Amino acid sequence: MSVVESLTSWASPQREPGAPESTRPHLRALDAPAKVVRIPFVAVLGALLALGLLGLLVLNTAIQTQAKQLNSLQADATSLGYQKGELTTQVEQLRSASALEQRAHQLGLRPNPYPAFITLADGRILGNPVPVTGNELPDQKWSSWQQQQDAQEGARAQVAAEAKAKADAARKKAEELRKKRAEEAKKKAAAAKASVKPSAKPSATSSTANPARTNSSTKPSTAPTAGGR
């Protein structure tokens, strides 16, 4: 038996007699899988992204609007705080003793330098009550709060004007001193130039006089020679 026959007999075993025939399943070609359509998925994803961006835009706009409203309310609160401070200061000024005294003076009330006191226990009067005529304190002057403020402003303006006048005077004095020093420097420079010119002239004259001396010294030497001839 050849090798091929032995392999064939091993691959296809002999069917015993009386055994049923084995049935093999029939193979057939399957249909191609259906293509999944992705267009709806992409559309849904794009719609979700658009809705998210729209939501972010709306949220950002709302935040900016609320921030502007918050800044406006904070500015209003600051302004109201300043107004409250000013009104509180005015109330404190009106409650002060000086304001009450000025108001009483405006109403015609005058201070009494001779007061009298009543003891409530027995009703006795301590002191000698004297009616007030209004001229008991002629040196005392009354002024309103506005008048006092105007007086203070006038005093500040006067002090500032005096300081400015002093500064102008000091500046003018310094300018005059600078000019005076400049003139003195010019005079010194002119004097120095004038002292240099006379010292240069004698040297020139001495240099011109030297040739005359040399000529006179040479003439006697020539004279005896002429006499000998």
C-alpha cells in the first residue's frame, strides 16, 4: 500500500456495515452586511455642539449683564454712603452747642451773665435774677456756621497770598543777586583785559629802540677810520 492510499484511508475511515450514513451541513454564501448610515449620528452630534455653544453664549451674556448691574449698584451704594456721611456731619454740627447758641441768637435770645437757680426741693431761688436787655456782653460777636467757614477760607487765602508774596520776593532778590554777580564778573574781566594791554606795549617799544642803539654803537667805529684817510 502506498503512502497516499494510507493517508486517504486514514482521512476517510471505513463505514461499518449497517451504520447510518453521516449527513454533512451544506455551505452557502452569506449576504453582504448592511451599511450603517452615519449621517443621523453626525447631525445629532452637530446639533448638540450647536446647543452647547448657544448655551455658553447666553450664559456669558447674562454674566456680563449682571456684572454691569453689580457695578452700577456698587457705584450707587458708594454715592449713598458719601451722602450719608455728609448728612451725618451736618446733623452733628446742628446738634453742637455752638449751633444751638447761634440758633437761639437768631431767635432773639441773649445770654444772661447773672443767672439764678431754683432748688426744686423747697423752691428757693439762688442768685439775683436780673432781666436781660441784650447789651450785657457787647464784645461778644455771633456768627453762623457759614460765616465761620467763610472767615476760615478768607484766612487760608490770606496766608496763601502772603506765602506767594514772600516766594516772589525771594525769587526777585535771588534774580537781582545773580545779575549783580554777573555784572561784577564782567567788570573784573574788563579790568583784567585792561591790565594785560599796557604790559605788552613796553616790550614793543624796547624792541624798536634796540636797533637805534646798535647803529649808534657802530658809528664811532667808522669815524676814526675816515679821519685816518
